Amino acid sequence: MKQYYPGIYIHIPFCHSKCGYCDFYSITDLTYTDSFIEALVREIKLTSEQFNSSMEFDTLYLGGGTPSLLTKKQLETILNTLKTYFNLSKNLNITLEANPGTLNRQQLNDIQSLGINRLSIGIQSFNDHELSLLGRIHNANEAVDSFQSARLAGFEDISIDLIFALPDQALDDWIYSLDKALELNPEHISVYNLTYETGTPFFKLKEAGHIRFKNEDDELLFYKTAIDKLQQNGYIQYEVSNFARDHKLVSKHNIKYWNHTDYLGFGPSAHSFWQDRRWSNKASIDNYINHLKENRYPDRLEEIIDDRTKEFEKIFLSLRTKQGLNITEFDQYFKCSFLNKYKNEVDTLLQGDLARIDNGNIYLTSEGLYICDEIISNFAHL
């Protein structure tokens, strides 16, 4: 049986400015960075006292926010603290999220020298007018320069993010961004459908009728265009939004979420999942720092995962992946027949060409993946 190693996620909650579509927790007051690092060190130490120190972790993901805003010294403090209190694999896969507007050659050399071996660059678009609309602080030329500088600094595993279905976005503009991404030949590409999350400026503009958002047919066209173009150029789709040039180049950390593998999260708003228990820190930098000054955990939401929730999450997470759900493994683990218990849901998907069954797996088609959240909700009520 394949051995699964847990991962570690660190949420770095700092940005130069807030993008209008983003609902991840972040702040623009960079004067908090030193206090945040001190609190993070305490949280890591406190958490290590609860876990078996021999447990080996093989992925570390520094997300945000904009982790590339941190100095070399601050990043080094985080890494050294983790090495002190946790058993990190000798082959640790370390991803750092970066914004092209915060990267320069010296910083990239510093990041690479710390042992960070994977970059995830939030390019989002190669069209300047779209970047302006999104509120990004970089332009298209800076995005290309950042990528090329990362290559020169020695990074051999780079992922880039792109967003589609922007207001008034032309299909030709989306194809242009895809083509520019392919010219760079990154190891990994993530493509995300723009969503209007409650509370974001984009959501408020949409509700007020000030944004001409795409309809579902247009969104599906943009999505299928990305799938076709990326696959034609050798990229393998392994999840709803994620493509890799080779199976070995998938996001080794993010795939833990879809496999229901244990992981620990640190920082304000960070989530953790460990042995059927899930918790998340409150999304507040003040709460985070003040509690940890007193060596207390920040306020948290906690949940015990019961059998029914575990079953639904297995379906939910598996159907997000291209390979889908292994029916035999499901039946053996949950001691029931998936095809019998969910017969109506499965028949509806098959008849609508939204899913297929092959080699013992049920998986969603491109049309199914596009509306996967809607499809998966149908499995929640049983």
C-alpha cells in the first residue's frame, strides 16, 4: 500500500493591495510582519508539542497573501523553526506563492538559496487591460520578466495561475494569455474561472449591475478552450483547474487535499486536517498575534469529521480530480456499494454525458468538471 506523508501549509497574510476578486484573508499593513513571524514561531512550537515528532512531512506550501513580500531573513526563520520542531523529509517539496510585482533577481536568488524548490506565480493574465481590471500590481512584461528571472535563478519547477471569464473578456484575449503561458513552458498551469465571492468588491459591483459577467455557456467555452489548448501542448489535466507537463510535476502539496491526506496549517485563517479532525484559525492578524504572545492558540473553529461527512468528502474530493473515484476502494472502505447507494445520481450523470465509468473509476467529463460543485451537491443529501 502506498504510504502517504502529511504536509504543512503556512498562510502569509500580507499584500501590497487587495485585488477586487480575492476573498482570501490578507492585510496591506506590512508593519505587522515582524510580529507575525514571532507569533508564527510560537504557533509552530505549540503545535509540535501535540504531534509525534517522528512523523515525516514531505511538502511545505507557503501561501497567502503574497509570501514573496517576506525578506530572506523572515523566510529563513520560518524554515529553520519548522526544521527544529518537525521532522521534514530530505526531499521536502517547498512551494512559495509569488506575485510578479514583488519579485526581482536578487530576491529570487535568495529564495532559491533557502531550499525553496517550487514557485507558484500569480500571473492571472498576459493582457495589461485585464491585469488593471483585476487590480494586479504588475503588467504583462513584468510577468514574463519574473518568470524568466526565476529560470535564471535556477528554478526548475514553476507553476503559473491564469484567470478566465473576466467581465467583457474576449475569447481571443484568453487564447492570447494561454499562448503566452505556453511560450514560457512552465511545469504546471492552473486556470481558474473568475468567481464573485460574497463580500468582495467584484461581488458588490455584480450585485449593483456594474459588471457584465459571463453567462455559463461562455464560461464553459473558455474552460474547454483552455483544456483543449493545454492538452494539445502536452499538459495533463489532473484536477478541475490544474494541469502539469508530467505526472511527476503535479502539485505534491495540493494533491493532499484531494486525497484527504493529513496536513497542518499555520497562520491566521489557515486550515488543518488531521485524523478526522479539522480546525481553522480565525481570520484576524490581531487575534493571532495577541493570543500567541501569551502562548495560547488563536481563536479556532473545530470540527470532528463523522462517517457521513467523510463519505461525502471522499466523493467530493475524488470527483474534482481527472481520475475520479475508484469504486472498488470506496466500496471496501465505506462497506457499501457506491453504484447502488447513489444509483439515481450516477444514472443522471451518465445519461447527461457529465460522467463516465471506465476501469473501475467514475470520473467527470469536461462538461461535468465545469459544474462539479453543482454535481457534487447532489450527493450531499443521502
